[in-house]
Amino acid sequence: MYTSSCSASFRCSCWFVAVYGKIPFLFLSLSLIFFSCSTLRSADTARTQSESFTAVEAVLPQWQSLTNGVDFFHGKITVPQLAVSNMEFWALKIDLLAPNLQIVVKGGTLDGAADAGTLSVKVSSFVSANGLTAGINATPFDISTAKEGQPIKNVGIIISDGKLIAPANSRYDALVFYADGKTAIVNQSSIKSTENIVNAVGGFHHILINGEPAERTIGRENRDPRSAAGISANGQYLYLLVIDGRRMESAGGTEKETALLMLALGAWNGINFDGGGSTALALRGEDGKVRVVNTPVHGGIHGRERAVAGCLGIAVNPSTER
């Protein structure tokens, strides 16, 4: 869940009260508000503000630059027929041709054993430990836990820097980054080896195909938190998307809505990653701290981040950041 430097200011103000307890409460309250809000950085403040739209098809992204080749957008869609009328989302647009930008895929943390097993990890920890700008959960997995460092199995393919970490699952599709610079969404059964593949991360299904919602999305009305990725028609841009659900402020999205939202953002093809309580998008702020910008809901607890398996991240050389 998004947090700000306001908490640090609050602690400082509490110390101030302890030392100078005779200062009038009104003055102290005004000081707290002033210093707390003034310490927020502009990029972090922007992440708390959302653009509102009346339908998925009406979404017109107002991209804000985070760093070299990475833009950010936070929006909210009104769905009048629902008891919870809003669908809140966060998205990234990544220029795959940007200098010093790198895709990073991990299957969880490595346990160091000879069989290279993987351990559960939170998306925020994945971003922090690997020095990334951003990261999102991707592959489904076999356990549900908030604890990191637990043995975990990826249910689908993971190829990290040319190395096979987890095998393919023919039921599902995958996002593949090839050595020639091309990116595609393919069925995992078509991946026979790691040859010519730099990174690949499994998900569930191809939900946006050549600018149209996939047939499988029609009639699927389940609303859940969603994590997804998409590719522009020319292959230059990668889009990452999370939709919040299971809370009063956001109802979640259907598969078709996720596909249409991905299209509105600029994608031509899209894949549905693991969602539900696993959905998390973590960003590194201007202050260097990593925060999950949406509100994960693990075990029914809002703001509790689930430890997951395969993750997809974006690394940017700090020397190119602006």
C-alpha cells in the first residue's frame, strides 16, 4: 500500500511534543500538517492522484515520466451498475528501446541449493533487492503465504537471463523477450528451449489478441484484482497494469475489462498474470524507497502483501534517470 514520508514527520512531531509539551496543540497540529505535506516529493504525490473516466473505453492515459523510458498512470473508472462503483488501476508504459533499460525476470529468490529451487518473495522485496525501478507479480504458483523465504513452485515457465528456472505449462501462455529484441505472447507449449530467449515469464492467458479481447474473455464476469502485461503493435512498448479489487473503493475487473483497459493504454496484445491477492505493483520513489502503489489484499487484510513466485521487473541505469 502506498505510504509517504508523512509517517516520518509524525514521529518527529511526537518527539517534539515529548520535549516541548507546553506548546499549544493547535500550533503543533498545523506544524505537523505543514511539515508532513511539504516533505512529499512530486512524483510520489502524483501517484496518489487518479484521473477519472466513465467507462473502460473512455480511458485516455495521461502518462507521467518516472525515469528514463518509464511512464506512470493512475486512473479510476466508474461502473454505475456495481454496488462498488469504482475500478481503480495503476499502469506503466516502458519504452523497450530506451538506453540502459533492462528487463529482469526472477522465479522468486534462489535458495542456493544444487537444484536451484526458488523461495517466496514479495514484489516490493524483489524490486528492492535487485535495484529495480519497478516490478509486478506474474506467474501463478502453488502456495499462498505472506511469508518470504518459503519453498515455492512456479506454475509456468520462467527464463531468467537465458537460464531456465521453471518449466513450461502447456495450459498457459507466457510473455517472452527474445535475443533479437522482439517481444511476444505465446503458448508455453511452443517454447522448446531457451535458445534465442533472454527472458520469459509465464502467466495465465492471452486476453488481448491483435487489438481485440480474446474469445475466452467473453461472458467471464468474475471481478477480481488483476495483474497484466501488454505489448504495443510495433513491439516498442511494454505495458504493465494492476487493477485493485476486494475493497470498498475498487470492485476489481473482469478479464474482458482488463483486455479493453490494456488496449486503451496502448497495447495491441495482452496477457493476464496471476491476480487476486497476489496483485502488486511496486515502484522506487525519488527518495529511493520502494512502495507498493496499489492496495494488496492477502488473507482478507487490506495492505498486506503476498509473497509470490515469478516476478517481472524493470531496471534503469541510475545515470540516465531524470
